[in-house]
Amino acid sequence: GAGVSQSPSNKVTEKGKDVELRCDPISGHTALYWYRQSLGQGLEFLIYFQGNSAPDKSGLPSDRFSAERTGGSVSTLTIQRTQQEDSAVYLCASSPPGATNNEQFFGPGTRLTVL
Amino acid sequence: AQSVTQLGSHVSVSEGALVLLRCNYSSSVPPYLFWYVQYPNQGLQLLLKYTSAATLVKGINGFEAEFKKSETSFHLTKPSAHMSDAAEYFCAVSANSGAGSYQLTFGKGTKLSVIP
């Protein structure tokens, strides 16, 4: 079946511009996670969605970062007024219902470059 | 709070030799532990997971890992390295954050090179 998909695969933007990154989780998966992978910081958790519950935003690095999940499926991560330190690969992952062992299925990522 | 330490950012082995990638974790609650592999320009693929059912866990591609609570370790091994095993490997721990999230905390990764 189809895995987690992310778009775009690559995004180059200028400092100060806003960007939107999209994640389509595996159909039927209720949990959705965003992570950031950068050279300096490794893999970091950003935000978590579970069904209709309030998201866990504890990993967002600043108020320039926000995310939403519409209809319990597709998610969009928005970065406002991008900075060069935002350059990274942004990974999305999803988990099926009841997966308390938290096996997460990852998408291929979006590589963001801020010039 | 939890954390993961992977010893060795880069490991080189000869083709056919034993692969040993080290991972130590810290967790205030019983953890779930994972090894993921990442090939260049790709996402993360699950190799294996420990969820308390058995301390020796077998995964895909001939990899296995042993959970040792006394040593807080979860080292990844493969008896005989293959050229296709060259990739970056990440150890991760998951525990309920209390806010319902089971986010993964990753180690820094170990890049495995296989020498022909």
C-alpha cells in the first residue's frame, strides 16, 4: 500500500519568506508526527497530532513554526519568516490506532534550503 | 525524560565481518526501543523494535538487537556485513510524554561503511 508522502521533496527559499510543507499520512493512521533532521542537531521532534485531540507542540523551536492537520489526515507545517538555521530535512511520520509501542512510518522528507 | 547515546559516529567494517553498532539509552519509564536505517536521500526505515516481549529482537536484513536493562543498552548486530548495509543507523527511544505523545528521541546516528 501507499506509504507516507511529503511534498515538495525539495524547497529552496529566500530568508524571510514563508514556506508550507505537506504530509499525507498512511490511510487510517491516526497519529502524525513532524521531525526535523539537521546537521547540527540531528533528529528532533517538532509536533504531534492524534485524532481530534489538541496537538503536542512541545518540540516547536519558535513561534515562527506552526502546523495543522485537516480532517484528521493531511498535515501542513508552516514556517514563517524563514531563517538560514531553518535549513534542514523535515520528516513526517504516522502511526496506526492503538500503536502504543509507537512504531512510526516515515515519509521521504522535504529538504528545505534557506538562502 | 529520555535520551539516547550512540557510540561512534562512523563505523567501518569489511564485507563479511561482524557489524556492531552501539546504543545506550536513558529513560525514566520502561522504554520502547527502535533501530532505524536511512539510505542517502531517503526517509527512515524501521529495522527492528523492542517492546518488552523478548529481549533478543530480530529485524529485517539479518539484523538483531539485544535489550539489556542492567546495561541500559540496545546494541545492533549483524553476523556478516553486506555492501548494501552501508547507510546511517539511528537508535531511538520512545516513552509516553504524558501529553499522549510517544515521540521518538533519536541518537545522533552511526554511519556504517562496508569495505569490499
